[in-house]
Amino acid sequence: MNKLKLYNADSYKLVYELQEQGIKVDHIITDPPYNISKDNYFTTMKKPRAGVDFGDWDRGDFDLYSWILEYSKLLNENGSMIIFCSYRFISHIIDALESEEVGMKVKDVLVWQKSNPMPRNINRRYVQDMEFAVWAIKKNARWVFNKPEDKKYLRALFTTPIVRGREKLGHPTQKSYQLMEQLVKIHTNEGEIILDPFMGSGSTGDAALQCNRKFIGIEYDEHYFNMAKERLEKLL
């Protein structure tokens, strides 16, 4: 395949077309909606803001798990998945990955620590500076783990800033390039194909292309699709 293939489509429907085409990928790295948006007001704050709202796509009717089974069928025998999620759903995603139907094996839960988190209601709550990602492999896979030679060992903790400045494109949950670059370099090899079924602003694809991997991205929202398309095509 070419280095880049993008689809403005519903991931839940497109997957069957990809299966029929015999598409195979080496890795899936994705950041699906977390289903954590809600209407709320932090009335104890001096300047209360509307609750956590990342848009309609992050509301509670999003199907968090069933996509895992169908997309696992696209993975090569040594394939892996990295799925970002809220702490609320870590165990559910692990159960889906290790179900009899999917048959993958979870190796670790990765932690993204934000070095510049957004404070909220600081006199009543802990600062929310952590997000999580579940790393799983196909059973019996010879999985990829490229530990940098200058490090004695790797912790499953990645500390980077949230996006800011020129990198910030307008997606409410955009992941930092620095974070995605580290994940791509550690968990994939050059020339391999990375798929992101919930591409958003294209951070996974940006890291994939700049690290000499191939990328397939799917995004349902036309606005975010065009955002990612412009970003990624510039790299070619």
C-alpha cells in the first residue's frame, strides 16, 4: 500500500469492507471517545465552567467495545493494539481484548502523565493529569518492543505536555505528537502499517509517517477528517 490511506467513514461499517478487501495491518493505535462528557457546573470555583464536554461524539451512546472484535481480525499474527481510555473503562477494555472471541493478551496498562494539566476545582479535587492506554498483543505473537539502548529499562509512564501553540489544531482531545512518537517508536517497526479507526486530528498518523511507518486512518466527523487530511498530506 501507499504510505497513507484515509477514510472519511463510519469505522463500525467500514471495517467489514476492509475485511472483504483482505486488508491486514501490523498495529492498531487509537484514541476512541471516552464517553465522559457530561453537563455539570463546578460551583465551588471562582469562575465556574460548564462541565466536561468534548462534543456529541463523546456522549454516552458511543459503543466503546464492540469495534475491538472486528478490528482484531485485521491484525497480522504478530499484531498489537494500543487503546487509550478513561480510568473508568480500563477493566472493560481488558475484558474485551482478552475475551474468547478476540483472544488477545494484555501486556501492560500505559500511563500518560501531562506535565501541564488543566487545573479544575483545585480545592475540591485532585488535578486530573493522567490518561491511560491498554497495550495488548495477539496470542503467541513475537511482539515489538524497541527499548532505547540508552535506557536501562522502560517504565510504562510517559510524561509530556498537552498540545499547545502551533501543534494545537482544535480537536478537544488531541494527543501530543511527542507522546505518539514515543509509542510508535517503541511498539512498531519501520515500514509497518499502523491503523487508527478513530483518527481525530491525526496525531497517530503524524507520528507514523514521520517515523517511516505506513498509516491507515478513519474518521467519521468530516471537520476533523479534513483537519487530519491536511495535516498528514503535508508530510508527504
